[in-house]
Amino acid sequence: MDNGWENIALSWGELLEKASIKFKINFNSEISSFGLSYPELATKLCKKIAEKENIKYETAVSKLKEKLAELTSWYPDKAKRDEYYKLFDILDPAWIITTNYDLILETILTGRSISLGPDNQLIAPKGFIPVYHLHGIRTNPSSIIITQEDYISLFRPNEYRHIKLPLTIKESTTLILGYGLGDINVLTALDWSKNVFEKLKANHPDLLVQVLRKEEPNLIPYLDNNNIIIIEIDEISSFLAELKDVIVEKLKEEKEKANSLKDIEEFYKNPDINDIEKFIDNKEYRLETIELLTDFKDYLITGFLEYFSQVIGKLWERARPDGAFYAYGQQLEVYLDIIINSNINNMPPALIEMVAYNLNSVGSYVGLRYGESRAAYNLWERLKGDIPKESVKELRNIAYSHSFYNLKKLLTGL
């Protein structure tokens, strides 16, 4: 990045100091003061510019932001662009949020990214990685967040960034690269994600990992007092290369798992009679199948419903001969195994309805009277207490909404 300045990006303090030189102000003697935050220093610098040039404070703020936009005109060379493009191609982030004003990330991700300023919504069009400039973007100097007043505006109750950032962190696995978490806006977002939105349930890992560059890094990751996973490194490119290798291996495992699940789904769609009877007669196999369905229901449910329909057909076929009352007990056991060993809140609705319908159908044969199955009755009495309360509630709702008389009778007293 050779633009006439240093070959590395300037820190926030260095950026203010470099801007001071452009305005012929001695940063150390005229501006810098022990204990002041960077926004306070930026505000003090704007006041000094206004005083020195005899202009309004607002005009001085605009001039400083325009100068910062000039000073952040950094572009990596082709070798670096190619190196990091390949890394990001594998890492494939869903989104990137940066507090930097520069366009280095967009330069690396040419053709794959879109730039979003603080006035834009954080959206992700298909095929593109949004790069959201939380504190403004150099192509729009007025959007740059630098002074105390700028930061105060971020904490308005209806400020989009104030709400969106903690939600995004809460809803994702977030990797923070090279950032010391000293910015109050980001710290507040972390606090909101953990405490304000603590009741939001994630169905995926919502980890927060912070990567810090140090001259002598600790080789063992650790948790800080905010439960953030800290990884210390000495070079970001080597870390990303190592992360790339891990992701490649994980993608390979995911592909193998997807192929395996696809094979299982195809098996469900085309079972032979032995596969169907095994589900009925082998309880261990049946419970393993139910567990597999619970873990991967989104991948397997379509094929399993076809398979289960054939299982139900075979169960009714077994009950067809005169005196085959045992078959009603077999049928009831299959349905109970599904209800007892599945979380009703995570069961696919189509499967819940299918089980409820067939419980109602077999329910007319559960009892001790003539024409009823004593085996089914004894099984129901033995296992009905194992049905989770949430499942009983949902089955009762279905029974009443569909007028399933036999299912209502089974559930009486539960």
C-alpha cells in the first residue's frame, strides 16, 4: 500500500496526528492531553481547526472528515489482493462489519462484495458479501464517525446501527480480527447481544472469537471475563491460512455427511420389505432411526414420511387376519416410540399429524372388551406415563381440532 504515506494503515491516533500536520497543528503540544478518548481528541482538534482558520465548528468537522477520507486512500498491491482473495474465497463470510473508513476489503473482494455505509441496511444479496462500514466510509466523508457528537448520535434509541450490530452478533458466529474492543459502540453491542437479547435462542453456534496480534502470542486460546474466545497471533495472514485449512477439512466432512444423508433419504424412498419389517420388529433399530431423524430432520423428513407410510401399511396388513390382536400392540408401540423419543416442538408437523391420525385409528382397538386388543391396552397403560407433557398437550389439541374421539379417550387423565 504505497500512497506516499506509510506502507501500513495508520492507527486511530496516528490518523488524527497525520491530519493535524495537514492543518499545520502540532498534535502533541496543541491537542493531545492525557486521559482523553480518541473522539474527545478529534473534537478538540476540530475546535482548534475552527479557531485557527476562523471558521464554524461544523465546517471544521467537515474539513477534518474530508482529510481523513484522503488519508485512508489505501490499496493493497496485486500480490496481496490475490493472496487474500483466495483466503476469503474459502472463508466465505456471510457478512463483514468494519470500523475502518478505507476500501481495502472491497479491493480484495472485487466482484464479490458490496459496500454499505452507516445509512444503509445490512443486507446480503445472493452471491455478494456485504462490507458494512459501521463508522462511515471514505467515499462519503460526511458519514465518518470521529467526534464525540458523532458517537453520541450512535446511541439514540432508534439508531439502526445501535440495534442491528448486537442482533447480528447474537445471530451469528462472529470473528473479530485485529480489533482491541476499545470502541464504546462495539462494546455496547457485545453487552446488548449477551444481556438485552439473552432470551433469544440460537439454533446454531453464536460464538464470539477475537483474534489479537501480539509480538509474543499465547499459543493457547482462552476465555476473557466476557466469555469471548481469545486467540493471540503474531501474523494475521498465517492465521487466516491456518483457518482456511481447517475450513477446507470441515467442508469436506460436511460434503461427506450430506452425501451420506442423501443416501439415507434415497434408502427411505425405496425400501424393500425387509427394511420395513426391521423398523417394526427391531426396537433398537427403530430407536436409532428415530434418533437419526431427530438430528437431521430437515434433510431426511421427506424420505422418512414415504418410508413411514409403508411401515403403517404393513402394520395394518398384519392386523387384518382374524384374531391378530397382537398387531395393534405392535402398531401402538411404534407410534409411542416416536412420541416418547422425539421433542414435539422439533417434530416436523407432517409427522405429528400422521402419528396422531394413526393413534386415533388404532385407539379404537385398545381395551379389554371383546374385539379389542389386550396387548395394546397393557402397553398403553405401561407407557402412557412416559409421554412428555408437551406431547400430550399437542396430541390433545389435534384430537379436539379434528374430532379424533379415540385419541381423546386415550389421553383422558394424562
